[in-house]
Amino acid sequence: MKLYAKLFVILCCAILLAVSGTACSKKQVKQEAPATTVPEESDLNAKEFVEPSEIDPALAKIFKDIYFDFDRYNLKPEAKKTLDSIAEWLKNNASYRVLIEGHCDERGTNEYNLALGERRANSAKTYLIGLGIAEKRISTISYGEEKPQCTEHNESCWSKNRRDHFLLARK
């Protein structure tokens, strides 16, 4: 009888180890991305960047936020249209630089969201460079989940936080 009890305990332990080892969700595994930090504002001189509407209220129609799907950083067709307009404006206004802020919703670790926000900002930067905007005129920063546009805990709100936001500064 004791042999069966020992085998039962060993079997239970093996099952617990197997279950706990595979219990990590897909999201938890993804969150092991390398940690990224938000650059210090002094390193970027982010204080010199302003909302485009502060320069000219009409710029709010050009420099609109672009949005991303959950856990993605690829540009949607509507985002590309916005970036096309931004590139055209930047070509016609060579004395300006743009700062692209990458943002995420609250789901995921801080480290993962900072890395994802960075990838989102860089995807917009790469697209603008492809349209002929000089790389030195484009800065990026990731805020991850730290500056939400909406603070409710639902998909409608989260979708508003998965974005790139644009600011301008004179050269």
C-alpha cells in the first residue's frame, strides 16, 4: 500500500510541475522582451516640441494620431494616409522637426509596453523616411502605457491608447 501512495504522490507532483510549466499565457511569454527605458526629456529636448495646433490650429487635421491593433506595430492603411499628409507638410516646411510618441494600452508589463511603443514610433519613422523625410528631422520616444488618452478598462478605451502621437519643433 505504501508503494501505491508514494507513486500517487510522485504522479501528482509531476502533473503539478507540468501544468505550472505550461500555464504561462502567450502574453506572458511575449512580455519577456528586452527592457527599454524612456529617454530623459533632457536627452531628447522634448520640451521644445509642441502640439501642432499650437503652431497653427489647422495642423490638427494633418498631425492626427495613428492607431494600432492590439500587440501590433504594423501601419494600417489609414495610418499611412495620415503619414503621407504629414510627410507632405514636412517637405513643405523644412524648418520643422517632428517627435513621434509611441503609446500602448495598459495591458502588459511596463517593459513590454515601452518596447512596443518604441516599435510603433519607429514604424512611423521608417515610413516617413521612406517618403523622403530626413532621419535627422524625426525623433521618437516611447511612453508605453504611462500617458493614456483614456483611462477606462475596456477595448473601446484601450484602442484609443494604442497610438502614435506627433509633436513639432523648429530646427
